Amino acid sequence: MRRLKLINFAAILAGAAIMGFGINYFNIANNLAEGGVTGIAVLLKLSFDWEPGLTSLLINIPLLLLGWKVLGRTTLIYTVFGTLWLSFFLWLFGKYRLPLDDLLLASLFAGAFVGIGLGIIFRFGGTTGGVDIIARIGHKYLGWPIGRTILVADILVIAASLIHLTVQQAMYTVVAVFIGARVIDVVQEAAYAARAVFIISDREPEIAKTIMAHMDRGVTVLKGSGGYTDREKAVIYTVVGRFEIVKLKNLVRRIDPSAFISIQQANEVMGEGFTLDRDKQPLFEA
């Protein structure tokens, strides 16, 4: 079992606070629903003035039992921690509301706050219960994008919220959850914001040695051939952090100004030099 880390608990706490504040300050204040279990709690608040912190906690209990069966002890501890604190912050920030005349602006900020809060919680190994548990299960075993899974569930809950919301409010809520889903993915992928680089040059040995010596990054030399010349070409493949791209290009250009360089985004990177290198390893376990 991976050991629990204090920084994980602190990050999950911060994420729950951001989300709880956003739900009250933008969603409830502007009669906007939300997705998942939190959305059900918000709908009950808007319809019957029930305390969302309490109702979300009660609904989450059976889902937490499901998480205990599937997610394992460490993740479950983080999930229970996140669920409890989100319920607390939904109650604590209940008096903080910002009614806006512009529902589009309200939906954008609502989505941003929920997305940032949930993204942080997911990044550090937790969930807030509810659909978050189902999304993590789908991501772990089926490779489903977490944000997209939550988006589908959110739309189902929003459709049910039409019993209280107007069509316009429901449409703006869809905007909020879509923004939230995209922000979640951005926050999730930020940990692996690397770039995959292909370099084709006649001075391949010197470039490869320079990358390894000056950037402390591994390289793989692939064998290829030019489609036009039919000449054999060595192709250097390496992965670097996004902030190392300028340094890499300058190193290559100093050696071979005519080198062909192709740079692609790598959303997730695992292995030696990234997740297996203790000196470069993130300060959290996800």
C-alpha cells in the first residue's frame, strides 16, 4: 500500500474548499445546478432549502462503500477525507453568495471553481465521492477520461433538474459543467505537461550526447530512411518538460542549424527520468 502523505491531505483540503466556495458563491447564488451527487444536493437546496452539505454526505455513504470494494484502502481514505471536507465547506460557505445579472459569466466561474477544486483533488489521489468514484473506477480499469465521464453523469443529473430549473438555467448549467470537465482534464494533465521531440540530423551522435549531458534526459535513436532520397537517417526521440523546449532547440541548432525538429505534446509520461526518477518525481502520489 502506498503510504499516505501530508501534502496529499493538504491539497485535497484546499480543493474541497475551492469547490465548496464555488458551488455556493456561483451555482446556488444564481440558481444553477451542478452534476453528480453534488448536483443532486444543490437541486434539493434550490427546491426544498435542504442543507447541501448534509444531503451530499448522506447520498455518498453507499457510494463510499462501493469505493471501499474497488479503489483500495489508500484511495478510500483520501476519498472519505475529501467527501467530509467538501460537505463541511458546502455548509461553511453557505452564506457566501454572488448573484449576477449575467448567467453566462456565472456559469463560467462556476465551472472554473468546480473544475479547479476537483482537478486538485483528483491529482492528489482523492475524490469527493459520488460520480467521482465512478469516474476514477472507469479511468483506472477502462481508461475513460475522468472529465468526460463526469460530464456524461452531470448531464443526466441536469436533465432531472429541469423539474425546478428553467430551460435557460439548465443550458447555462451545461456550460458550467462542460467548463468544469475541461478544467479538470487540464489540471490532471498539468503534472505531465511534457513534450515528445523527434530530431533528424546527420550529426545524430553529437546531438544525442549533448542532450544526455546537458539536459539529463534519455534519448532513443531510431533508424529510418528518407522518402525522397532513400538514404538512411537516424531519428532521435526524446521527451522533455515543456519548459525545457527552448533549451533543447538551442542545443540542437548550435550543433546542426539545418536539423529537422518535430515537437508534440505528451499528456502523460511515466518511467525513468519522470515518475521513476526520485530527483524529478512529483511531491505527491496520485
